[in-house]
Amino acid sequence: MAGYGLVIASLDVKDIRFPTSLEAHGSDAMHGDPDYSCAYVIINLKNSDFKGYGLTFTLGRGTEVVTQAIHSLSQLAVGKNLDNIYDDFAGFWRTLTSESQLRWIGPEKGVIHLATAAIVNALWDLWARLENKPVWKLLVDLPPEKIVSTVDFRYISDVVTKEEAIRMLKDSQKMKKEREDEMKTGGYPAYTTQPGWLGYKPEKVRELCKAYMDKGFKAFKIKVGNDLESDRERCQMVRNIIGWENILMTDANQVWDVEEAIVWMKSLAEFKPYWIEEPTSPDDILGHKRIAESLEEFGIKVATGEMCSNRIMFKQFMQTKALHFCQIDSCRLGGVNEILAVYFMAKKLNVPVCPHAGGVGLCEMVQHLQIFDYISLSATKEDRFIEYVDQEHDHFEDTILMRNAHYVAPTQMPGYSTKFKTETINDYEFPNGNVWSKILAQ
């Protein structure tokens, strides 16, 4: 790979928000009025028109805090030569996450880690653009040693080492070309949460379930956790529409105590939920383990991870068998580098990865990650899906392509599918974009 000889000139940071709360899009038992939003980063280079575009997902209020954290971290990137970053991406990643003063407000969690993800995601988008490839293809084409060199193995080498990760990638080389062709044509299976938002009226849930069945979906997730009787009615209603041959998932978004989660899900067991997602605090590893063990006899699995802060927590979740499905999030962790670390651990410990998606840019990004995993690492789609929600996709230049409820590998544009259209920035930058100016003036 030739050197680029390019230097980072500046990072532009924008607060982009969409008023999704007006129609209850994204609503669940914990988050009743989310405005799907993001802190958006544009990397500018000296003496080059290439740019990198990255983001980290938020729910509206607080996005300004994340943008400030990005500004604080930007001093670690501006002035850096791209060759030095990509030649030692793990080292640069550690520079971001271990700055001696900024790390105190993490470390590797919360706002500072969300900010790290935005910068790191933009760097991967830039790298892929320089190579004129989508991120998934960049990853697929990189030598195993180069991929592994991007990962910081500190704190996880007791589970997986660099040498093991390289061997995993090399062991999956067989049929790699066939799997890549499959992703370009048939694509990767998805489930949908679109009919499942808690703020939707029953008639809207029915309408959307039928509409997504017509689109080929066979797996549906609904939000639960506010009222047990209401949950039972909604589970019955959805089952009546999708039938018993299709998959029903449930998601509590962290609202329950451990014992409450067990009792609640036992009451929903007759509807055969495939999994319960985030049944309790996202930090309670042993609580998840108790829930998983208690629901085993009912065939209900536990999924979690969209708010799992870092690779160390994922390590413990998987070591203790506290989850059955690992739900990486493209922004909650520190970007692609750390997500790769979780994929390596999941491969080693035989835990299926089913990425969290649906928020601004999440579907766009996780398709790259999961497609890479299938082609180059796990080599299986068994017990695996990518979440799909049909919101905010039209704001990106490289929108996702769904075919018969499958994500088809993006091939038309280079990058991480994270570049907003210019009109989107003009309309939805907060608080002075065209749309927000009208809303806030009311």
C-alpha cells in the first residue's frame, strides 16, 4: 500500500439533529422522545481534496457535549501524517483513548468514547476513500497482519492474542471470493424494528408488520417494558400477523431490575420471543447472567451490547456467558478498531454478533462490519442478523440497498457510507439549520 504523504489540516464538527420525536420514531420504554441525532466529523487534509466523514449517534439533547469532546480530542489528530496513523493505527487509537488528562472523563466510556468513535470512524472512511473502496472491501482486502495491527489488544490478550486473530483470518480464506460475491448479490439477512416502537398506535404496528412481511422480513423486534398487560397484547397482536413460523424479538432498553426482568419475560414466554434485549442495566454483567440462566428453560435468549462501553466489558459478558447475542454498536465503542477486537473475541468464544443499528448512520456503518465478518472471519450467517430501521437513510450520499430483507454490500461509492448530503446539513444542523429554525420559532 503506497504512502499517502498527507497531513490532517483540521476537523470540522457539526451537531446534526432530526426531529423524530414528533412522530414517536425510535421510542422505547427508556427513551420516550428521542430526536435521532449525531455529532458529525469532517476531516480536512492539507493540499488534498480528499475528506473523511464520520459520526457518532445521539438522541438530541447532549449532542453539543459530544461535539465539544471531539473538539478537545482533535488536537491529537490535527497535524498528524496519515501514513503514521495507518501504519500504527492501534497506537494512534491508544493515543486518543489514553491522553493523560482527557482519559479521566472516561476512560474508554461515555461521552469521551463517543467522541473517539466519531474521529476514528472518519479516519476509516478517509482510508477507504483514498483506496477507492467501501470500508468492507478495504477490510476484506487488507492482509490479516495489517487488520490485526489496527487493534489495541491491551486488556483482552487473556482471551485473544494478535497471533490468534491473525490465524483466525487466515483460516477463513477458503471460499472468501464466493462469500464476497454472495454479499454483492444476495446480501446479509436483516430483522426489522420499524413496527416495534413503543409510541406507535396498534393500527400503525399492524400496518407496518404487514408491510415488512411483504418486503420479505421474517424477523421482527418490538419494544417492551412499560406495562405488562400492554406488552402481552402487543406480542399477541404481532404474533397473529407474522405467525409462529417467523421470529419475534423483544427489547426492554434497560428498564427492569434483574428479578423484574425474569418475572416479566416468563409472562411473555408463551409468545415465544427469540431473545430479550437489554433486560437490565447495560453494565450489570452478573445480572444478565442470572437472567440468561433463569430464562433458559423457556428458550428465551439474552442479547445486549448497544450500550456496552468497551471491549473489556464485552470480554466479560462473553466469558461469563451473560449474553447469547453480541450487539456491537458502531459508535458506542471506539470505532472500527475496537469493534474488530470484539469480533475476534466473539469468534474465539463462539458468540454470534448481531449489530445494533437503526439510529442515524448506524445501518449504513454496521453493514460494512458484518459483511466483512462474514467474508473474512466468521464465515457463517447462522444465528446472525443486522438490525434494520427505515429512517434517515435518504440523508446520506451512499444510502443502503435492501433486497428481500437483506443488506446488499455497497459497491457504488468508496468510504463508510457516512457522508451527509449538503442539503441535509443545511436543513438539520442544530440550532440554525432551516428545519430547526422553523421548529424552534414556533
